[in-house]
Amino acid sequence: MAELSFFAGTMDCGKSTLALQMDHNHRARGRAGLIFTRLDRSGEAVLSSRLGLETPAIEVATDLDIWEAVVAHLTAGGRVDYLICDEAQFYTPGQVEQLARIVDELDIEVFAFGITSDFRTELFPGSRRLIELADRTQVLQVSALCWCGRRATHNARVVDGVMVVEGEQVVVGDTADPDHVAEVEYEVLCRRHHMRRMSSQAARAAAQSADVLPFDLDACPVPPRG
Ligand SMILES: [Zn+2]
């Protein structure tokens, strides 16, 4: 019986590496799969990992009907035993529903990989729909650490060195001011330092300027919601 499986994690949790490994394992057993991704870090229609591995993939544009794509592949005589769907947080809720239909009606195994929540700690729409529909959701073991040494469970966006918790969910280029292109970086933090907006850079600055270390939570209170 095919299942819709969602492997959820933070950034830097090695999910793309796991997706590639999953594809390799199934291929080694003589099974055939299709690989989908969206806005891969390489900027091309490939599934790539931080370790430098990569494989061609189908780009999940907003208007792609994944159900139609798979049916077309089957109709053309192709074989599909499973789908690997990376960066699934960026899929639309409708595309996630197509994945569920592929499992139920075509009996094709679907392995989806995605980041659970964005830099505001809010669920991505694609991840929300996967949590709602998946036969099983597995939270990936976090290997990344916050600067304080705790498990890094939350994604932070740092713009020009300052952590922000407001803004567009996905930044696609910065064309607002041609004279100043903001430097957007991401960092993984533990929840307590995410809520206190204490990125590694802020922590270093605080440690240099204060008598108390930023490990002391009283030194970095949670800012009021604004
Ligand atoms: Zn921390």
C-alpha cells in the first residue's frame, strides 16, 4: 500500500541529502522514480545537497499540475514507482493534494521533504497541507546547533546583519533599491534565541558590550509583539 510520507525539518538538517539517498536506495532495488523540487539552492532544476551531490529534477512551478505530469509520464509508457518531492514547503496546498491523489489512485509512493516553518516561526502553506494530509510525518533529527549549543529548531532570517521576523515568506531577488542590495542570510537557532532575536552576531555584540553573557535569558528578554 503506497503512502504519503512527509519528512520535516529545519534548514541545515540534511533533508536534501536524505532525499538523494532515498532515491539512490530505491533505484538500487530496481525501482523507477520521478524527482521534483522547487527553487533549489543551485537555482536550476536539479536536486542538490550541501555535500555537493545532485541529480536532475522537475521544477515545481506554481502552475505545475503534478498529477497531470505523472499521468503523462505513465501514458507515454514510463514507469513510476515513487516520487521524491524536495523543498515541498514551497508547493501550493493544491499541489500537495495532487500528491495525495497520486498515492491513493495510482498507488505510487510519495516521499516529500520540507522545512516546517519559516523565519517568522509560521508554517509554510505546503508544509501545513502535508502535515494535514500525510499518512506519516517524520521530524528529521536535527544535527545543526544554535550558537549556544542547543539543538537548532528554528530558522532565522538576517538582513544586513539584523535578525528580522517580518517580511515576505520567500525573498526572490531584491530590486527595491539598486544602490543597496540587502544581504539576506539564514541562520538556525534554538527556540529561546529565536524568540529573543538573538542571532550569533547579536550574541557576539552583546557579549562584548555587557557584563552578562547572552546565555542569561534575563539579558535578552522576548521583544513585545508589534
Ligand atoms: Zn540558542
